[in-house]
Amino acid sequence: MSNVNEILTINNLQGFSIQEFIELLKDKKTLSVQLSEQEIIVLEISQKLKPLPIVEGYVPSGWKSAIYEN
């Protein structure tokens, strides 16, 4: 399974434990699993997003009404 673009099938994965599947995903970074002739699931590892910064300032009262006027 050295090809990153390889598409696995449900039959290929039936013998895998959860731990083996997760290790495979970590190794490949992206996995494609074909469920049927028309359906393919693409799984991709992503990094946890950093929290948004807190900025100084305020939202004026009535802002929502103002955007819908005129």
C-alpha cells in the first residue's frame, strides 16, 4: 500500500483493527475508500485549528438592524 492515490475497498479493510486503520491513515495522510461503484469516502488527517485571537473593540448596539436597512 505504498501508493498514496490507492483506493481501498471495504473488503480490503475488513481485517483491519481500528488501531491498524488509524496507523495506516497517519502513514498515508489521506485514504480513499470505495463503498460502491458510485461512492468513495476520502479521509484526511488535519491539524487542530488554533483558537481565533480576541481583538479589542465592541459591536455597536443596533448593528443587526443597520445591515438590513436600505
